[in-house]
Amino acid sequence: MSAAVAAPASTDPVAPPPRWGVQASLIQPRQPAFWLFLVLLGIGGYLFLDEQSTMSQLPTALTMSWALVLIYAVPVALIVYRLDLFEREPKLMLAAALLWGGVIATSLAAQANGAWLSIMGKTLPLDVTANWGPAIVGPGVEETLKLMGVITLFLIVPDEFDGVMDGFVYGAMVGLGFTVVEDVSYFITASAAFGGGDATGPVVDTFLIRVVAGGMYSHVLFTAVTGMGFAYFVTQRKAGFSRRVLGFAACVVAGVSAHVVWNSPWMQSFLATTSGRPSTLQWIEYGLVKGMPFFVLLVVLVVLATRSEEKNFRSIVAGEPDPQVITEPEITSLGSLLSRRSARTAAGRLRGPMGSRLTGQLQAAQIDYAIIRSRVGTSIDPAMDAQRLKIRGIRSQLEALPLVAAPMGSSLPYAVTVPYGATGTAVAVASAAETLPEPVAAAVPVAAPQEVPPAWVPTHLVPPSGMAAWDAPDPSRPPMVNLPERLELMVESRAGAWALVRAINGWRGWVDGRRLVDRG
Amino acid sequence: MSSLPPDASDTSQSDAEDGSTDSTEFPRWAAPAVPPPWTGMGEAAKVPTFGVSDIRAEVEPAAAPAQPEPAATPAQPTAVEIPPGQAPYGQAPNGQAPWAAMAGPAEDRQPSLDRRRLMPTVAVACIVAAVVLGGLGLDKVLAAPSAGKVAVGNHVTIVAAPGWVRADEGGANGSAGVTLQQANAQLSVQALSYGGSASAALSDLESSVSSEADQVSFGDEQDGTISGRKVAMAGFEAVVSGSSSSGTVDGELICMIASGNAVVFEVVAAQGDLGTVVDDVKAMVSSVEVGQ
């Protein structure tokens, strides 16, 4: 087991770690932005329902449209949610972001787009309006309205914006809501146009074009980038004001540019066809060429933001004295979804499916530990102790699992395997290049029995109302402590009615063995 | 801690109902005071230091062990050292009643708005209003350019609605007909000598459109009169594609019989935008004049 976690050397002494654990509700009647949100939701909701009512004249196409966009939207929402590795945002806030994008922004944009296109037509040459109207008006109107959604959410609950990653999450959710409702509108229009009625074929065709070919480069991307810029501006206060403004502006320019390029008439040659309509493959090529550069940019930004989150996580858990709670390799393995999965997979190979499951629980408990610690601001707190106890309990269950044989020739990364599967004294640390030793050999404790007690496996519970404990089986001596009810203990030995028990943290004492409750 | 209850004297009572406690479920006792067994490992000074060997040395294996009599034990459990900042059992921090922590500071209960964020919120509202209402308002006040009165051919003229301008270089090619354009809609008008009915002219026009589009579907024909002249009309949706672009359009075909001429209107708009130009097209159809 690695030593206690040390504070990261690069931690800025001026910047305090974020308060991840402080989660606030969306319902903030004292915040003017909350009322602005409600008013706009009312206006947008009316327009949204009116449009849906019109579309319901094609019930089959409408049902198919919503089913298809949900097939796309649910996984995207989950990915966005899970990419926020450490401090997941409150679900009500995420729902508000979706509502802003899908109800408020789409409804208002539908009104504004037509007006601004008309203004373009009145003030610019018609060919400019015809060719570039969607590329100028669309991004200008829609990105502004969507970004206002991210800013409004910030004004309602600023504490939920702890880092750049939060801007990504809220921006992506606003964009996802927008693209879902807009896609449904396009699907229905296609159904009315091509099918001449309530047909599903055109819905599927449009789904292939808009979602399969271009879904990765849609409003989710645009608003995620602008949202990250805004979050950078409001959260990275250790950077200078001008630098924050520059970062914000750069991200807004990038997000809007991505939208402009997507709507522009550029690269139409990819859709050129001698007869009939462009194929789905042509649409995919078109989407790749137009959207991939910005998608790569988004990935880079997300990776950078994730590293920043990991640094914050490290600074929060720094100084934890108990190596059973979290170790350096475990912090590293929590740094990405991939490394987390790798750790679970490795634990599964080492200790079976239950090992993988418990490793997942351990990872979640360790993140919760950081959340709690960021909230209470100290390492000494009952809630912290409870979380430590939970982590130790999961770890002890994990360590109590029997080892299973690893596949022949498999090579498991120690940096991942050891923290989640080892007792700390049982497995010798090897270099990352070495292969895993024989599981049986690894399971044998190498330390002397006097120094290393057997693995702690809870056998009993303290009964309701608690019970006293003595430092020796002598009733004439005063009890040294009163154990709380339901505390898990392991009975190491018995002497008459006395039982020598051990708690998870190694504490030992004598109790009335007759009153202990068998865990069964 | 001296108020802690002594252990139950009835040692025969069964506590087996708790035996099913899930090992990962942690009871609420963990939240209040925390005695040494589950206190943070860093607080080593608070953890009892005796070990197994120490205890075994004090126990005589051969002797009958003294039965623990928790209830009869005269001494109350000794006070447990409480870590700084923690409250004793049953007490909230600072000696407050348990529910005291539920109520926030007095200012939290005030219903007044947070004035610090009023101006930023107003700014957001203004931006949203500028984008939406500003666009709608500006569109209304801006005078739209217009082609004015346009000669279609065969002595037929129409008056272009505001916002509609020539899109065919002023008819320089000499063909009978004119094309007008608005932001995202296009209107083609032709005047041809025709001896048939408006309905027959519409059928001919539909055949022509069908041959030009990749896919097209027409709505039902509607007959009527505009400015005293017979009119036949039908809506359509079509897929059009070219060497550089492709797309779906909405459209309307209108055929009017006027003084031995068939005046044919074909309006095409981007998908979903046809509704915004319907009034303009009606006005232009009504403006048809046939000169001598």
C-alpha cells in the first residue's frame, strides 16, 4: 500500500481547492436569474407546445422522430455526464440546461432567425443572403441564446461552476436540448415534404443525415466550447482578467466559427451528385471534413479540463493520513474513464466479477470522500470518518475476495491493480513492465504473523444501544469506550463470555461476547 | 459523555434482527461523535495502544473468566476524548438544539432578491431581448427594397411586394417572364397566351415541375377567383439537387387566366419558410394588370 497522499507539488498556494461538495439547488427564489429562467421557460414552453401540437398532425412521424432523437440523445447525455469525472453536476441543473436548449433557445431562435434573415435580405445583396444567411444568422442568433442559458444557470447557482469542465457539461447539455428539438422539427418537415403525409421513411433518412453523419458536430459541440470559455472566465480567477477575457473570447470565436463553417456553403462538392440525392456516405464525408477539426479541438479542451479536475481532486485529498482511504496510484487511475475501467477490469481479472464491482464501488466512494472533504473543509469531521469507514469496509471486502487465476500470458498494470486489490502487505510492488506474479503467491502474506494480523472480516455487530468495551477482560476496570450500535467488529478470540474484537482500523478491545450480534 | 447510557443489563435479549445489516450500509451513528475505533487513522494518539500480546498477558487462561456485568459495573464508562470540533453524542455543535442547524442565517430567510446578481441578470435579459425582439422590431421598421411595377410579358405587369427584387438581371435575356427574390424565397412569373382553363394550365405546370425535381409531391388543387379572375393553385414539396447543392423546398403553383393569357406563378422557399411569404405572393397575384 502506498503511503498517505501528499499534496501536489504544483498546487497553487493562493488558489483554494474547489468546493465540489457544496451542491446547491436550482430553486433559488432570491436569484433574479431564477425568475428570468422561469419567465423565458414559460414563453418558450408556450411556443414549444404550439409547435409540437402542429407536428402532432403527423403522429407516427412525430413518435418516430422523438424515438430516434432519444436513441442519440440519451447516450450523449450519459457520456457528457460521465466525462465530468469527479464532481457530477446536480441532475436538476442538468435538466434546466436541457430545457433551456430544447425549449427556450429553440423557440426564441425560430422567431429571431426569420427576422434576421429578412434584415439581411433587405440590407445585403440577395445572393449573399441566399448563400450565407444560414451561416451568419444561425450561429449569431443560436449561439448567443444558448450561451445566455449557460450564463443564466451560472447566475442562479454560481457555486456549481467549479472549473472549466462544468462549462463543458452545461454547454453540452444546452446544445443537446437544442439539437434534439431542432432535429425533431427537421424530421417532421421531411416527412411532410417527401411522404406527403404521416410517413416514417423520410424521418429515418433525415436522421441518417443529421444525426449519423453530423451528430458529433452539432450544437453539442458548439455550445460545449463556448460554455468552457465562459467557465474559464468565471472560475480561473488566479489567471489575470485580460487572460480570462481572452480565453473566453477565443472559445466563443471557436464555437461560433464551428457553427459558421457547418452552415456555410463551403465544401458542397462533397455532396455533388449526378442524379438523385447525396448518399449517406457522402453526408458522412461531408461531416468529417467540416466538423472533425472542431471536434478534435473539443476533445483537447476536455482533456485539459479533466487534467485540471484531477489536479483539484489531488489537492482536495492531499494530506489524508490513512493510506487505506486513497493512494497515489488510485488517484492516477481515477483520472479518466478509461483508466477507471482499466482498474475495474484488472480487479475483475484478479478477483472475479465481484472484485470488479467492488472496485467500482471503491472508486465511487473515494470520489464521494473528496466531495465531502471539499464541503467540510477539514479532514476531521464525522462525515469524513463515516466515509473513511465506508471506504475501508469496501476495501476489506475486496481484499477478502479469493484470487482467481489470471489468463495465461496476461499482463496487468500494477499501477492499476495493486491499489484496488492488494492488502498492502501481501503484494510486492513490481515495476509496471513486469507481469503479474502467480495469484496464489501474491495472496500469501509475506510479513510476520506478529506484525500482520489476519485480514479483517467483520463477523459481528455491536447491538442496538451500543456496548461498552474494556482494555482487558476485567469488569473491575472502567470501560474505556462505549461502542456505537451496529459497528462492525471481527471476533479474534474468546475467553469465557469475553470476546476480543477488532475494528476495521485495527483497534482492539474486550466486550461482552454474549451481546454481540452475529452478522450472519 | 458521562450521560451515556449504561449497557443493557438483560443480556439474554436477542439482537439477531440486525444480523442482516448490509456491510456497505453505514448507520447514522457515524455522523455524531466518533470514538476511537473508527476515528481517522491519523489521530493515532487517540487510538488505544494496547495490543493482543498485552491483553493476553493479563488474562489467565486457566482461570474461569469473570463474567462481564456491564449493568452491574459500578463505574460508568470513562469519558471519551472528543476530537476538537466535534460534538458529544446527542448534541449539535455549539450546543445548539438539533433543529437549530436547519434554520439558516436570518438573511437567508428574507425573500428579497439578491441585488448583487441583478445587473448581470438584467444584462442577460437585454441580450436575449435584443436578439429576439430587436430582430423582429428592426425587420419591421426597415424599409424593404422593391422591384416596383414589373413587366412580365404579353402586356402583363405585377407590382412586386416590399422586399422582393429582380433576380434575373432585369429580364435581359428577353424571355417572357420575370424572377423575383426575397431573402429565402423565389418567385417566377410568366405570362403566356393560353386558351384553356386555369385548371388545365395548372396541370401543365405540375408536369413541368415534376420533370425538373428529383422528388415532388403536390397537394390538392384549389380553384377560386382573385381580383375577378379565375385561379387554380396547388402546394408542393420537392427535392432539388444540382452539381453543387441539394435540398428540400416548399412551393406553391398558381395559375391565373387573364385576357387570353395564363399568368403562372411559381413560388419556392426554403423548407419551412413558405408561410412567411404567402401574404406577399397573394398581394402580387392580386396586382396583375393586363395592358393594351
